[in-house]
Amino acid sequence: MSFNLLNIANSGIRANSDLLQTTSKNIANINTEGYVRERTEHVTMSDNQVGKGNTYRLLNEFAQQQLNRDTSNKTFFEQFVTEANRVDTLFSQSANSLSTGINSLFNNVQEALNQPSSSVARSLVMTDADSLLSQMERLSGIVLDQKNVVNQQLEIFSAEANTLIEKIGSLNQQIAGVHGGDNASAASGVYNERDKAIRDLSELIDVETLDGPHGEKLVFMGSGEAVVMQNGAFNLFSMRGDPDPNFKELRLDVNGGKAVPLEVDASKLKGKIGGLLAFRDDILVPAQNQIGQMGLAIADAFNQQNHLGMDANGKLGGDIFTIPTVNGYGYQANTGSASVSATVEPGKGKELPASDFIVTYTANPNEVSIQPIDNKGEPLGSPTTATFAGGEINSTNNPGVDLFGLQLTESGVGNASDKFQIKLNSEAAANITLVTGRGEDLALASPIRTADGINNTGTGTISAGSVTSVTAGGFAATSPPTLANGPITLVKTANANEYTMTDGANSSTFTVTPPAKNMLQQAGNGFELYGFDFDITGVPATGDSFTLEFNTGGFDDNRNGLKFAELQQGELVRQNVVASPLADNHKTFNQAYAGLVTDIGVVTGQAKTNGAAFDALAQQSEAWYESLSGVNLDEEAANLLRFQQSYAASAQVLSAARSIFDTLLSAAR
């Protein structure tokens, strides 16, 4: 009897010692991050003794996976909102507002119209134009700085992810070595460390896990690619830019970089890395493209209107702004020798959308497709096919083709499937400059003027005239300039609606189709090619005459300046690549900038709302996970007291058994 009592007491002490050790371990690790509480359970042997205890981790796999997913979503929006708030604040400040600069520029244009001969008023226009360019450059610089910050953080986060991936693979190997053996329970710290590394990785990217055959955790990205596989194998991230080396893209190098890298779908990444990529794609890229688009549209519109006027020196107007040319980024897979550059075709600035473009050589010589792409590199609408003529693509040698306002130039020879990325908008805002700062070069006057004959007896009146081109042939390239064929005279004949038009080179008698608009077009015989025109209103009498001549000395004229003022309300900024014919697809400069600021604010606001929701979910998941796997100090304290009492009772049994055994030995002596 005493022998059985001794064995029972020994097994009880051993069992309670195990329980006390487990409880003590839980209490000691209450503040250890990633620790999963443990429980020891014993089975009853056939002789009613307590068998060997089994210690296991109280881990709910579903709660753990849910916590990892919610952690990825939470950190995604935290990172996105942190970055977006900074840009939203900068763009909403009045000092950085392009609308302020645009309105100031046009206000000074109005002042110059009131005093077209004032050099001071003209100089203020040029000063404001320079200030507007500085604002655009500053805003573009802000966006560019943020892109550089994103690239730096992506490099840091991808390095952290790679370290964690390697760590998980190594810990998996250690776990596989003890899985199913006597040392498995003793290796609980390795399990905890591995799960903590997976949790840390979920802060950087969205992860999903599967159980391996030997206790490993196989880790996959939310987009499906494997990062940690069996036998400790793993894939690593790398940051590359193809074709633009400054535009980092996250890639997964399979088999240590020996295989072709897989492109990662950034929209499914989540985590801090996904938040950075989403911030860049949803805010930075559109913002920089729209700033550049506005700058190019303004510069082109001012240049074209200035060409149609006469400056304070009596010359035809020239460019006010220099519109930059950018080199296309060639893809690494290109095999030809071609290089492609792009700029805005003069007069086509309003056709340029706020997007980048992919130019791809087709199987036909010198033929390319031009495909607008969105902020994530996805195609927008259908590609346009155009052909290089004399090394250039423009609307003249590709009539009827939507070139999206681009003028392309090539050198070298492109092979089929060679591709180039054109980033005209994103690189333009910081590179538009003033051709001249002289107010005298502002062409406020119209280069033509009209007059009714002083002896006219009818009620007919000639309009002031309008100029549509100074290169169509109506003006002579002389200094000072004149009309190519001298003054134009229009005389009403005796026949109804019939007129005779003459100048130094052409003559035409023609019948006007009422109303008497665009008289040079109706006259024909070469007059329609001059690039300017006028209307006749009222009823001229027979013999009434009207003249059109070069506006020599017309420095107080502001008719072309009025066209400058109209640009403020002109819808010159294209909104969408694809739009129905009846759609309102253009906005004014102020509307376009207001839309940009609004878009940034809306996206940031939505991210804040979503971030708050996922933060609450992550807190719930954390509480649920901790309730199942975390250490409860009250519970462990109660267990400690219970196991102490049980241990003491087992010790008393051991003491009683020893006394009985000693009594028996004494009786036998």
C-alpha cells in the first residue's frame, strides 16, 4: 500500500510541478510580444497514476489569420493617410494655389487691355506669367519630392520584408526538425518567433498562410504569389523601374533572382508597402500629370494666341513660353536602335489628356501605336495608329488621327514590339519657361484693321476682322511685316448680294450667300487661303467699298488682347481620353485645378474613413486573439494558487507514504 501511495504521490508532485512551471512561464511572459500562452494537460495511467503531461500552445488559427489580414488593412490605410495628408495640406494652402496665380495673370491681362500702349501694364503680365510658372514648378517639386520619399521608403520596407521572409524560412526549418518529436513542446519559443515574424510581415504586405506537413507555415501574398515555401525555400522582393528607373515597382524575384521576376499586383498588396504604392498611384501620379497638363495647355494657348497678334514693336507675335520636349523611356526588352521624344504639337494643347502614353512599334516600318495609360499603367480607350514621316508624327502627316496633342520625333530604327513610355505631362510643369520677359513682346493688337469707305451711302459695315493663322499666306515675312499681297478692297456691285474683291495679286467677283460672313472664304480664288477674314453687316449700296490692311502703328489696339482674356473662361483642359461626342470633356484652367484639389481631398477623406473602420476591426481582432491566446494574469494567478495547493497535497501524501513505509520497516526489524 505504501509503495502505491509513494508512486501516486511522486506522479502527483511531478504533474503539479509541470503545471506550476507552465503557469510560471505564462506569467513571466505576460509582456512578451508574440508570446502565446501555454497549457499542460495530463492523462490518467492504467494504475490510476498521472501520466506524462503534454504542453501545447493555446492558438486559434482562424483568429490569428484574421488578425494578420486586419493588420495588413490597418497599416495600408495608416501609411496611405500619413502620406496623403501631407500632400492634401500642401495643395489646399492658398500660397500654393494655381488658381490664385491664374487669376492674377488674367487680371493683369485685363489691366493691359485698358492701357495696351503701357509698357508697365505689359510687364506686369509677364511678371505674373513667370510667377505662375514658379508656382507650377513648386507644386511639381512637392510631388516629385514625395515620389522620392516613396521610393526611399519602398526600398526600406522591401528590405524589411526580405529579412522577415528569410527569418520565417529559417524558423520553419527548425520547426520541421523537432515536429512530432519529444522536443516539440520545448520549441514553443521558435513557433512564437515564427508567428511573430509572420505578423510583422503582415504589417508590410497582405499575407495568407497554409500549414505545411511538418509544422511549417507556407506564406503567400494576397495576390497569390508564394514568398515562403517548404524546406525553408523563399522568394524575395526587389525594387526596379522599367522603363523609368525613377519609378520603382515592386517585383518578386523567384529562385534567388535566377528566374524571370513576377510583377506584383500592387492593388492587392495591402500593408505599408501597398499603402505607399497606392498613394503614389492614386495621388502623386495623377497630381503631377494634371499639373503638367494644365501648364502645357496654358502655355500652348498663350503661344498660339500671341502668334495671331501684333506686339508693341509692330511685329507679329512669337512664343511667350518654351514648351519642353521629353525623351521617351525605352523598355529593357527593346531590340531596335530607335529613340523617341515627344512634345505638344503647336495649337493642340487642348487635346492632351492628363495621362502617360505607351508608344509601340508595329510590324509595319515606321508605324507605331499610341496608347494612353492610367495611373496604374492600364490602357485607356483604344490605341491610335500613326506613321513617322521624315522622322516625325504630327497632325499634318497623319490627318484625321487623334494623336492626343502629341508631336513625336524618332531617331534610329525601331523593331516590331519595341516600346517607349512617354511622360510628357509629369515632366513638363517644372520645365516650362518664358521665352521672353519683355512686355513689348506681348501681342495685344490685331495685325489687321478694316474700314468702311468714307463715301459709302448704304448701311453696310465691315467687321473688325479676325485672324486664324499668320502662316497661311496672308502675311509677308518682312520686317516690318505687311500683308503679302497688299490691302484688300471689297466693292458692292449692282447685282444682288454680289461683290468684287481685289488686292495686289487676286481678284474675285462672287455672290454672297447670306448672311455675309467670312467674306474671304466666300470670295475664293486664293483669298480663302490668307488666314484671316471679315464679315459685312447691314445693307451696302451699289459702289460702297470696304478695305482691309495691315494694322501699321496700331499699338493702342487691344483686339488680340481680348482673345487673351477669353482664355480664362475657355475650356482648354481635356478631362478624359474616352468621351462621347456630346460629353462636356473640357474644363477651364480654374475648374481643372479645383478638380485636382477636390480629387486629392476626396481620396484622402475616403482613406481616413476606411482607415478608421479597419482600425476598429484590427482592435476587435486583436482583442479576440488575445482572449484566446494571450496571457490573462487573473486566470494564471488563480491557477498558480490551485496548483500550489495541489502540489502541497501531493507532498503530504508523499510524507504519509514515507511514514507508513518507515513503520513497516521498523515492525519487520
